[in-house]
Amino acid sequence: MPNLQTSISNLKSKYWPLTKPLQTGLLLATGLAGYMSARCPVFNMGTVLSVAGSLFLAISGSTTVNMWYDRDIDARMNRTCWRPLPTRKITPREALILGLALSALGVGWALAMDWLYGLIVFAGLYFDVAIYTIWLKRRSAWSIVCGGISGGMPVLAGRALGVGYIDWVGATLALAILLWIPTHILTFAMKYHADYQKANIPTFPSHYGFRATRLTIAISSVLAAIAMAAAAYGIGMAWGYLRLIGVLSVGMLSLAIAISVRPSERVNFGLFKYASLFMLSAMLMIVLDVL
């Protein structure tokens, strides 16, 4: 029993943080919602579980590989210096092997389920690791676009698996995620501006200033809400849920105006939290609508 408790403790402290559980959980929720927007989970529970398993492995794998590659950056930033690699709780070799293994298992599982689904899952992993993290993150503030593309792949993959092809609804859901990503990344870039400068990472605030960054966040947040509402309409969501998405969108618009007119760190982070809640709530409504 003590050995089991020690193993669980090591898993939680050393390896679990490598997967960024909150981020992985949100992306996993979008993938499941994408599939359930086309197929009722009650009659396809085996596939739902396979979607959850394959996406969890692929997303966790890509995140772990990213942490392996960015370990030097993480060590310089106060926000990330506590992570397992900078604190040497695990070795870079362990992290790389784990990340590659999780990625291979996730993509392999996805391909075994359906070739199109698997290709989209692989595309998300490739954009996240190769294009965003390795190629662009240290070179361009616009790397967030590729980060947004990879973030939209789980919902697109889930939808494509459900309908058998890539349709405009799936593409619009992915676009909503792409437009939501700046709210997440740029808010952090402003809040931890000094950290990113210390790590020599190009960001929107450092290149274009805080005012332009706030305006970008405001516009992208509103466009994300519009894209999500359009996708919900295309799915055929019940009128009650559509109205609720409309109400939540008004809240997003209000915060977007506030961040532009009367900017403050509290409003910035409030929009970040609200945008995440909006996206999670929209995905939950998609699931509830088909049950």
C-alpha cells in the first residue's frame, strides 16, 4: 500500500503537470462536443470513450513534448519555473520518451478508428509541436495563429468522425477555437510581460504595445462568440440553448468593450476567465442538446 501511494504521489507531482490538465481537459471537451454534435452518445458510447482516450493521449503527448522543448524558457520564467523539468523532478530524456509515446499511442489509436479523424488529430499535434513550439514561438509574435489552429483540431476531428467528412459546421467550430486562443494567450502575455521578456519570447505586447493587444483580444473574443453561435445554429441546436449562447455572447461583448475603453488587469483577466467559461459552456450545451 505505501508503494502504491508513493507511485500515485510521483505520478501527480512529476508527470501529471506535464499534460497541463486544465488546458488538456478543455481541448478534450471540445473534441467530444464535436463528435456528439453529429452522433448521440447514448448509442455510440464505445466510440465516445475511444475519442476521449485517443484525444487525451495525443493532446497530453504534444503538451509533454512542448514542455521538453521549452524547458530552458520555463526555467527563466517565474510563472513556469516550478514545473517538473526546470525543478529536475524528471530528466529531459524521461519527458521526451513519455511525450513521444503518448503522442504515438494517441495518433495510432485515432488512425485505427478512422483515417480522416486520425489525420486531423495528427495535424493538430504537428501544428502544435513542430510549427508553433519548435519553429515560430521563439521567432514571431504571430505564432499564436498556429497555436490557435492546433487548438481547433480536436473539435474538427470529433465533428469529422461524427459526420464522416469535414463540413462547414466543424470548420466554424474550429474557427471559434482559433479566435478564442488569443484571449487565452495574449492575456497571459500582458499579465506576465516581464517573464516573457526575460525569456526573450516575442509577444504581441512587446511588438505592438498593450493597447493594440487589448484591441486584438476584444475583437477576437467577439468574433469567437459569433462563430460559436453560427456553428450552434448549423448544428440545429434547440432555441433555448441558442438564446443562452446569445446571452453569453452579450456578456463577452460587454467585457470586450470594457477592456478597450477602461483597461485594467482585473478586466483583462476577467475576460480571460469569462471566455474560457463561455467556450466550455457552449461545448456543454452542444452535448446536452443531443442527449
